[in-house]
Amino acid sequence: MSGAPSVLYDAPGPKAKVRNLVYSVVFLALLAAVAWFVFVALDDKGQFTSAMWSPFVQGDTWTVYLLPGLGTTLLAAVLAIVIALPVGAVFGIARLSDHVWIRVPAGVLVELFRAIPVLMLMLFANFFYDWYTDIDSDVRPLFAVVTGLVLYNGSVLAEVFRAGIESLPKGQSEAAYALGLRKTQTMLTILLPQAVTVMLPAIVSQLVVVVKDTALGSTILSFSDLLSNYRILPANYGNTIPTLVVIGLIYVVVNWVVTRLAAMLERRLSRRGRSTARPTAAASTTAVPVADMPTV
Amino acid sequence: MDFLSNYDLLGAFWTTVQLTFWSAIGALVWGIVLAGMRVSPVWLMRAFATAYVNIVRNTPLTLIVVASSLGLYQALGVSLTTDKTTAALAITNFRLAVLAFVLYTGTFVAEAVRSGINTVPVGQAEAARALGLGFFQTLTLIVLPQALRSVVAPLASVLIALTKNTTVASAIGVAEAAVLMKTMLENEGQAGTLVFAVFAIGFVILTLPVGLLLGWLSKKVAVKR
């Protein structure tokens, strides 16, 4: 992207260079003005005093609050994705079934759970476990958060799996049938393994969505994840803004690592080139569901 | 079923609709500005937009909403209303929530618009430059009108996701659907499943027509190539 000049503008000549410099300076001034405004406002409230930030160089702020919180966040995210993957695979395959009585209910369920906000799924799961089961109230928020995430991401992943299977060339299943494999065998031994390879980057980047969505539980379900520290630490030190900044940075770093992982996987898979899904066909068929995926 | 009339269901969903409406307009504008910056010839603007998108997109929306209330309003004292009556807090929280949704959703709009810009054939921009149009003219007169027509479907998914995301405003006490659902689950325990069904149907009603309408629109306005 950088280096090669964009098609939208020519390589700058002497006049354009001056103009771009002027724009840069004006934009910098604008950014500086906003930064100055924020700085003054923060400084007025004494947000830059060492008392506000020193808790973050003390060991027990991390060992007692932030790291256990991060652990809970990651535990919920990993549990959710590990359970949602098989659920998504089952529903994705069910939507491709030859039987109407399997295909239609699976489709309705997938569309329904994609339309309901995750927060409401979590609220209902929390209510359900409270009312109908005797799960201990200490772990109930975790159960509720994971259930909400599984219901939502299971249905999103179902669409990912479906798109992945549909992106495979028709010859794959035809060859399998010609060899005498049954429908189930074809799906499990021929189509699904290839679809997973095609969709692996999409599945990993869904993990970013899951990590972000675990934070939903902390405000309304008193789930003690990483974000929930925004109430605990300021109660001790009165440092709301520093705490929010540090928590935000941790989320950004975790998600950045996951995103890099997805990019690495994508590069490895494209280099390996063993997948039979033609890249163009896969790209054009997956373009819709991946864009359709509410990664927001 | 009678207990449903004891609650202001329509009012709660109306707040959800209002949150979605104002946030969608703001996010569309902010997203297009960000996308424009990302493809601009000015290095600093590109760097800012790239950094902004990558940081905000990887931050949980809940954190941004909470930060807008606790950080911007309570710690910094930035009030978004001049109202002095008892409704001031509700107005402030509503506007803070909209601000948070705009800042967050704008990044997804920007990514969608940028991918739309990539679908416009190179010849279009080249022809525009050959006619002597500058960057801003090329972008706003030639490229963006075509790009926006090709991203109606992705933008529709962003809008639907935004509609669902407005429930996060419950974190700072905006009286929208999720807050009412929580209250109703607490008060009407024996009918909790019914309560959930009502809210689920409510969101299906909110999102399904929008999805169908924009899906139809995306086919209608798509640039035939």
C-alpha cells in the first residue's frame, strides 16, 4: 500500500508536494489541538499525577486484578469458540441437508440466533440457569456468557462452514459418490476437512469477535472478567481513566496477536496450495458471508 | 400475557430505534471520512486513519461505551447537553452512547467503504486524472459514488450489527430494550421464557425488514460490470 502511489492520485510533483505538506501541517495542528484539549482536561482533573498511574507498576495490581481478569476473559473466549465450532459445523451441515425437515429448522434457528443481540442471549441464559438449574451463583455469569457466545457464534460459524463447503468444486463430492462413499462419509472425510482449511482464517478472526464480546458480561451480569476491573481498581485508587486506558491496551494487544495469527495462517495455507478450492471461487463465494458476518 | 401491558415495551424499542438511527448516520459520515483519509495522498492522514481503525476495531464496544460515560462525562466533565432539568442525565447518557457507537461503528463502515473503493476499476480513476481532476474530485465525484453502490450489502450487515449493539447502551443506563428485558426477567420470573421470546421477536422485526430492504437495494443499485 505504501510505497506504490495509489491509483487515486499521481506521484506528487513540486506543487503537490508543497500542498501535501500544507495539509499535513494543518492536520497535525488539528490533531495537536484535540490532544491539547484532552491533555488540559485530564491535567485539570489531575489524571497525570503518579498516584493515578503508579498502581500499574505494582505487582499485585497485575497478579490480583488484571491478569486473573484476563484469564477469565480468555477462558470464556476459548470455551465459547471450542463449543461453538462443533455446533457451527453441525448446523452448517444441517443447512445443506437433502431433507427439508432438517434443512428448514436449522436455517430458522441459525437466522434467529443471528438476529438476537448477544447481550440478550446472555441475559436470558443467566435467567435460565438461575431459574431452572442449581448452578452455583459464583460460576453462573461464566456459564451465561459462554452460553450466549456459543448460541450467537455457533450460528455465525454455521454460515462460515456452509460457505466453506459450498466453495468446494462440485467434482469433489461427485468423485466421492463415484467411489461409492455415502453422503455422511463424503461430508466427513472429503468436504469438511477441506472446508475447514479454507475457512480457518475466518474462524480465527471470529475469535477476535468472541474476545470482544466476553466484555458484554461484565456490565450487566457482574461477570468478573478483564473489563470488570474498571469498577474495582478505581474504587481503590480513584483512577478511572488510567484503568480504562490500560484495560483497553490489553484488549488491543490480545486481539492484535489473534489477528496476526489469522494472517499467518492465511499466508501458510495459500502457500501450501493443497486445498482444492480454487482461490477465486473460494474468494467470490466466501466474500458474501465473510462480509455478511457481523464482526462488528 | 397480560403483564406485558404493565411495561413500556414500545417505548424501550423506540429508544433502540432512535439510538440506531442517530448512530447509523454519524457512523456513515465518520466511516466515509476515515476511508477517505486512508486512501489520501497525505501520509499523516493515512497513518492516523489506519492506527485509529486498528485500535478501535480491536477494543470491546462495552469498554468504549463505559469510557464515554465514566471517562468523558464523569471524570472529565464533558457534558453533551445544556439541559438543566432532571432529564439532563438521560439526555447526556443517550448522546454519550450515540457518540461511542459512532466512534466504534465508523471503523467498520470505513473498512467496508475501503473495500468498495478497491472494487472500482482502475480505469475510472485513471480517466478522472486524465481529465485533470484532483484527488478530492476523483474521490468524491468518480470513485465514491461507484464504491458506495457496491458496498450496500456489507453496510447493511454493519447496520444490523449496530442495531443489536445498541443493547450495550444498557451499560450506562440508557433505557433501551435490554434494560427493560433485564427488569422484566427479574420481576416476571415464571414467564421469563415468554419475555425472552417477546424481545427476540422485537429484534427480528427490527432487523429482518432492514436486511431484506437493503438486500434488494444492493442488487438494484449495483454497478453492472
